[in-house]
Amino acid sequence: MELQGARRAATAAVGALLALLMLAGCGSGDSGGHDSAAADERAAGPAMAEREPAGEPAPGGAGAATDTRVEQRAIIYTGSLEVRVDDVEVAAREAVAVATRAGGFVGGDRRRSAAADAVAELELRVPADRFHPVVEELARLGSQQRRTIETQDVTEETVDLDARIATQRARVDSARRLLAQADSISDLISLENELGRREADLASLEAKKRRLADLTALSTITVSLAGPNASTEEDDQLGFLTGLSGGWKVFLTSMTVLVTVLGAVLPWLLVFGVPLGLLWWWHRRRRGHRPTEPALVAPIGAPPPPGVTGGGVSAAPPVPGARSAP
């Protein structure tokens, strides 16, 4: 009986041990799963925070994050259009209305004539996110002749400016603290000059940042509207009138250069040329009134020099007589 009781106790102990081992394995598996899930959430946390604003659910996977990074880049859009229209005035008003509806404004307006050969050139500033739709609307105002679109990525320049502005602000604050602690006149003057230079550098950097922000926030579109009979730049490239216009421009440029050179030389001529000219004229006039030297005359009664007759002319040598024939 005692042996059977011992066997039953051992069997119960083994069963209890197996049950404890199974429970421990299940618990470790559940905790491992929770730990891995928590690790995944921690790893994805920064990416999700960067991808979506606070308080909003994530819209999707990695594609949304890539698009957000592209949109966050600082890009300057610049475009130019040349459109031939039937009525320049009507098309110009419609172009201004297109820019206004997009939230932009007119930066420049230049027009020539009001007939069929009229030409208008408008400079429109529109928000960057409305740049391409506005370009398409402007192209539909008439017959598009030319389109040019340029982009400039200034993201790195913007980031560099932000870092330089932060550093310069720290330098300005440091100079102000040192200025407050100055205990001599020389130190005060030196620190004031240094603070002024640092504040000027900071103001220059902030102006550049504002300029970049304006260019990236508002894109520029230059649209040229030409009437049915207006001549375009391509039409004026060849022909007699083109050559005449070019030659006249060159002539005017040459005359401008000549007049400029003459204006630069004229003061020197007045200062040095006029006195030298007067001196030369006075010298010529003095030589013209100088008396001539009298001719040399031999004294009366003096024998003439050899070979000279009394009249002052050399006598001809005697001619030998002709010989008679034998």
C-alpha cells in the first residue's frame, strides 16, 4: 500500500511539473509577441511622426512619405508664354482674372498699341501649387506660340540659410551679454561695433531668407499676348527691315561711343591743345615777319675772284681754233 501511494504521489508531481512548464512556455510566447510588436511600433513611430501631422491618422504606406518629402522641397517655378489672340485687351483682362482667381496678382503690365498689331506683356505672380493649372488656362486664351518652364531647387540653400541664421542669432545674443558685462569704455566701444556687425549680418541673412520664401511661395509667369497682325520675335529675325533696324542700332551705338570718347578727350584739348595751338601760330607769324639777309656785294675796286669777270659771271673757257687741213 505504501508503495502504491508513493507511485501515485510521484505521478501527480510529474503531471504538475509538466503543467507548469506548458504554462510558462505559453506566457513567454505571448510576452515575446507583445515585445516584438512594441519594438515595431517604436521603430515606425519617428517615420509616422515625420510623415503625418499630429492628431491625424497616417494616410498610407511608404508612397505617402515620399510624396510629402517632395512637397517639402523649396522649388522656384518660372514660366513664360507667348500666345496669339484675336483681341489683346480682352485676353489681357482674362489673364489678370485667371491670376486673381488663383490667389495671385499682377507684378507688371506693359502694352503697346490697341489695334490688330497690339502687344501686351503681363508678369503674373501666382501660388506655387497653382502654377501648372494657371499656365494651362493662359495657354487656352488663344493660339500658343511658345512655352518655357524652368525650375530651380533651392532646398539646400534654404536649409543652409536656416542654420546660418540660427548661428548668427546665437552670436548676437552672446555679444549682447558681453556688452552688458563691459566695465570699461574701450571694451564698450569694441563690443558695440562687434554687435553692430553681427546684427547687420543677421539682417542680411534674414533678407535672403525672405526673398527665397517669396520666390518659392509665389511663382512668376510672364505671358506675352500678340494680336493677329503683330510681329513676333521669330518673324523679325530675317528680312530687309531687320537688317535696316540692326544697322541703325549699330550706327547709333557707334555714334554714342564716338561722342563719349570726344567728351572724354575735350577737356584735355582745352587745357593743353589750345595753348599749344596759340604758341604754334605765334611762332609761324614771327618767322613770317623776320627780315631777309642782304646779298653779299664785293667792294668797289677789289679784284674779282679767279674765274669771275667783272659782271660777276665766270668767263667761258676759250674755244680752240680749228686746225687747217694739211
